[in-house]
Amino acid sequence: MQQPIDELLLIIKNTDADRSVTLSGSDDNQNWFVIKEHIYLNSFFSSDTDKFVQALVFPKSNYHYFKIIINGKDVLPVNIVKAGVYEQSLHSGKYIPLPVPALLQKDSVDKYSYVFIQFSNFYFVDRLMLEIRGPKFYNRKVEAYTGHIGSQVLLGSFTISSDKEPVLSISAKTNHLLLKISNDDNPPLQINNITAFQLNKYLLAYLEKNNAYQLMFGDSAAIAPVYDLESFKDSIAGNASVLHYGAIEKNISAGKKSIQEPNDNKAIIWIAIGAAIFILLLLTYKLTGEIKNKPDDSL
């Protein structure tokens, strides 16, 4: 019996159309049984690459065959280039490609190849897809690092092989990475290109019609709220509409408020000090008058 899986990865040609699919499974490729319906494939396109990766998440199944059916009568299907699973643990969601990084490969005499990956800015990197030129059969160990030389942080250890897609699942916010490939006594592999992906993250919220909402962020000390909606996210997420946002702007009013608050506090303190001085002077003046008006008992 094969290992149960709960996720399939689809490599799909760019599309700007929404589709839903039904996933079914079979052990003999003849009798099919439904696994999950109404799985939504969101529209996506990119100017940097002609395809993207999307994950289908479903209840654990150990069928030998899986079938994906595009729902809808007389609708054109999306172009699924490849489907499969990877050995590494994967995040559920949709991956978008990041700007193409610069690559530098050094094949060392210590039987390792070092591939330096440099981005133009800091990005959240969740996946690397390698384009490799090498022998027909290969099986190599790879370690992924981030950080500066001497203080590098290991992100994960992987195996790249000629019998599967060379994909590395990592998680880091960085502008540079290092791949250390173990060649042993084999000729080095040539890494021609690397496509980096960021995992899309979504916020699920219940919004009422005719109400205005704002999304504010940037507070590193903020604590995630706890809502009842968390208990229903699996049942309603498939029917939720995706809202798009415009340009992100700095909240100037919030900045002014934070600056003005100390000044307001100082003004209150000075008013209190002034009132205390006035009361003290008044009491001193009254006490002085009483002393002057007191009769002299020594006469």
C-alpha cells in the first residue's frame, strides 16, 4: 500500500480565468470515487514566467490514480503542464514567482558546488525551482543557507534527482541564498536558472455590505486576534471572494497622533504645576496677612 497523500502540486500555464475542479481517485484506473469537489483554481498570470505552481489540498488518500475534472459545461480547461508530489513538506497555497535573481556557481575541489543566489531586494522566499543541466542520471544532496559568511543559517537539507522535479521548499526573508551541492566523485551539475517563489498568504474576514473597512499593519508588537471565524475557515474558504488592494500608503494621521501625544501630556503636566504654584502662593499670602494682623501680647 502506498503512502497516503493530502496534496497534489500542479504546474499550470499562465491564465487569467477562474476554474473549479473535482478530484477523484481510483485503484484500477476503471472505477473512480470522488475525493473533493469545488476546488478553486484562481486566475494568475505573470510577466516574469509563463507558468505557476498551485497546490490542491484534500483529505488523505492512498489511491494509485488521481483524476482532475474541470467543472463547467463547454468551458476551456486550464493548461496543466505537470502534476505530482514532492518528498519535502509543502505549504498549502498558491505560489507566485519572484524577480529573477543573479546566479554565481563555483565548483570547488572539495567535491562541492556552491551556488550563490542574489536578489535585488529582500523577499519572502518559500520555494526554489532549479533548472539543471547534467548527466541523464544523478542523485545529489543539497543544503540551502542564508545569512553572511561565518554566520550562515541552514534552511534545510534536500535531495535533487533526475527522476523528479528539482524543487526546494524553504522559508526565509532574505536577499541572498547559498546552495551547497555534494558532488562526491561525480562531475558537477550545471545550474542554468533558478526560479524563486513566494507563498501567497490570505486573510479570511466576514465583511458586511455598505460598511467601510481598513487594513492596518506595521506594528511588530501586535498580537493576532482570536475570532470565531477560525472554526469555520475550512468550510467557507472555498466560497470566499478574493479582494484586491491598491497602493499601500503610509498612515500619516497615525504618525502625527503618536508624535503629538507626548506634547499633550507635557501641557497637562505644566498646567498642573502652574495650578500648584498658584495655590501655594495664595496660601503663603493669606498666612502672611494673618501674621501681620495678629495683636502683640507682649504690651
